[in-house]
Amino acid sequence: MDVKIENTWKQALQEEFEKPYFAELVSFLHAQKASGRVIYPPGGQIFKAFELTPLPQVKAVILGQDPYHGPGQAMGLSFSVPDGIPAPPSLKNIFREIETDLGVTMSGRTGLEPWARQGVLLLNAILTVEAGQAASHSGIGWQTFTDAVIKCVSDNCNGVVFLLWGNYARGKKYLIDTSKHYVLEAAHPSPLARGAFFGCRHFSKTNQILEAQGKAPIQWQL
């Protein structure tokens, strides 16, 4: 099956693309679109995280659960919405923590492409969603695929910082070789966590870990 995905990822994940579950996943999406269902993000953006952050460039991973299901929001990067779209509550809280942690002021931009281009893999565990139906594609096979992605990063990279926010993301820790990578855990930035995310200082901590390895820090300020 020919999947349009950045070449380093395509080579590393080739076995996944050839497995029956992935063929079923693609067939499901085609059938949904053929029936008139609206799927987010648009087809060309489903693998955007991989396009902007090739495997050899991964320095950090921020794991989300599934795409935003409102019009114009999902763009293939976890927590990100296109510039000009109002920041959803979780993204607002992420920006608030960055401002407190780093003593900076965020610009109001909401697209996180600059992070992705610096080596932050903005990965959702589920890569598609039906419009207006949160978690509607949670059972079609995406988690099998993205678990393989996390393990691929663990196996092929060194010294990556994994930011696991909330119980769902924390549940992926078993896929990570913690003898060669770093895991930072916190509550989810959603308002439902009642502010427990604040004070985690994951952005300064990530940069400290990267700099200690001789890697360039992430410019978190947008």
C-alpha cells in the first residue's frame, strides 16, 4: 500500500503499512468519505507531524489523544490549530505554562509548526476524527499504528524527551526505553484537570535535558 508519508518514516514503518489492520483502517476512511462523512484533519494533513519532523530529527514528543473535531481546527499536529483559529482550552493552558515557566509572552499564534520544525513530534494517538464526534475513530486501528511510531522513536533515536500529559499519554510509557530516553509526566493541560498541569515546567526541563546532551534547545516562544 502506498502511503504518502515523509520518507524516513515510510522506511521505518513499512512493516506497519503492510499489515492487515492498516489496510482495514484505510478502507474504513475511504468508505466514510464516500458516504459523505466529514473527516478531520483534511486528507493531506493526516501525516503532517511526520512531514515536519523526520525521524532522525526527533528531539521531543508531545503526545495528544485525538484531533479536534470542530471545523477548521485539526491540522495533523497534536494540540495545534491553524494560525487565526482561536486557541482551544488545552492550548491556552499550554501557552500559559510556557509564559510562567520561561518568563516570555506568547504572540497569539496558535499553529505549532515552528515546534515541529525544531524536532518536536506533535503526535496524536488517533490521527483522524469524524466532524463533531470526539474520539469517533478511536477503534479503527490508529492506536496500533501510533504505538508502533512511539516504539520506532524509542528504538531508532537517542535522548528524546517524551512529554506525557494525562493518564492516557502516561499509559504509553511502557513503549519507551527509559534507559536511553527521558520521560516527563504531568496532568493533562485540559481545564478538566483543574490546573494540575500548571507548574510542571516541562518546557524549561526539556531544554535543560537537550542542552545537557549538546542538542539545541527548543524555541518554545511563538
